[in-house]
Amino acid sequence: MPTTYAILGGTGATGSELISYLLNRQPPVHLNIYVRSASKLYSLQPDLQTYPNVTVFTGTIDDTAVLASCIRSTTAIFCTIAQNENEPNCSLSQRSARALVLALTQLRSESTDPSTYTAPPLVWPSSAAINPAFEKRLPAAMRAVALRAGFHVLRDLRLAAEYLRGFEWIPVSFWQPGPIVKDEARGVRLTATEGFDIISYADVARGIVKIVEENDGMWIGKEVGFVAVGGKKVKGLPPSTFIWMLIGLLGYYMPSLWWVGRRRGLW
């Protein structure tokens, strides 16, 4: 059976890198890409329309039938749907998790024997900030600021993970990067005990694929961190990171004021 990977979310930084990386794999793999806007996807990657091994599915995260078609008969499912802004009470990850479980449940009901059905391996987004094994590497003051600047997003990720773990027939792993920057691929190593180092989107994409392809399912049910290798230091955080942290802290301490800024288009 040919390798077919489903990518949920193809227009963000991680999803775009994942697509670019997998398009160049040898032997070729087939990609089922799920996005809200095909036109946005093609504007970011115009050549994508010329690849015979790419199928694009368009819909909202609540379109169960389309989502089920995208993930049907796939080798693995890579989710890159994520939220960076510390929006008070955000629930994107939880809503995405529930939608995916509905789609997988539909496929399970269509199987010959639903009682023995196992979903394709699922690789789900999370964050090193909620993994004690990773976060302990940060100084206490920096950790406190980071956890508050991303409080609502991290809560959403944590609740989505708890929900997905409730389905034993869904083999899920959670990719938990530290700070991500735009930089070249240097090579990546998977870890369950390190992390929170700065890493490039290009290496995150490679790490996500490694979770499925490395060591015959050893990462199923686990949180997985990424360590950049290759001997060159990854580019540092851009100045915009500190603006992001200030806005995130506003979302934590003064959510009403955060919403005023959102309505005025300030972020």
C-alpha cells in the first residue's frame, strides 16, 4: 500500500514546511492536505497544483464528511492546526480534536469490524511549555512569564490532549517544540527528556515525520521534544517575540483589554 500522509492545516508556517519537505521525499508519498482556503494554499505554494501526488480538501474544521475523506486510508495524520495568540478562553485545539474524533468515528463505523478498528497514527501539536521534563530547563522567572504569556493557548492544548487520550483506538503522539523560528534545516533529534531549545520550522517538520517513521511506533502515547543537531547554532528569537509576550501577558492579566485591542485590529 503506498504511503499517504494527511496534513491538517497547510497554510501556517509549520504546515507549509511540512508540505515542502514531504513533496521532495523519495520514494514519493501522497499528500492529502486539509485547509480552509485552497486559494490561500496555492498563493503560498503555486507549484502545488502541478503535483500529481497531492490532493487538497477544503472545508472548515467542522466539516466531518470532508475531513473523513481526507484521512480515509492514510498511513498517518499530521495535525499542524495551532494558535499562537493568547486569546482568552481559546478552544481551537479542543474543537479540532473533537472534529477529528468525529471523522475517525465515522471511518470506524464503516470498517468491517469496528471493535478491532485502529485509527492511523496521529501526531498532534502541543508545546514544551506544558511538559515538566522540558520546562524545568528554563529559569523559574522566565518560566513563569512564558506560562502566563501563553496561558490560554497552553490550557487549550492540554485539554485537547486529555480528550484525545480518552480514545484507546487512536494511537496519538504529541509534538512539543520549544520556541520556533524561521531558519534552515540542520537536522533534528527526538527526545522525551530534553527540549525547549530554539528550533527551526524546517526541523520541526522533519521531527513530526520522524515521530511516525522512527523506531516502529515507540513514540505512540508520548510527548516528543525536538533537539536541533548539525553543529550550527539556530538563529535567535526575533524582536517580535517580546511583543508577542507582552500581548500574551495582557491576555492573561487583562482579558477585556486584550479583546479591545483585537477588535481594533491591533493584533
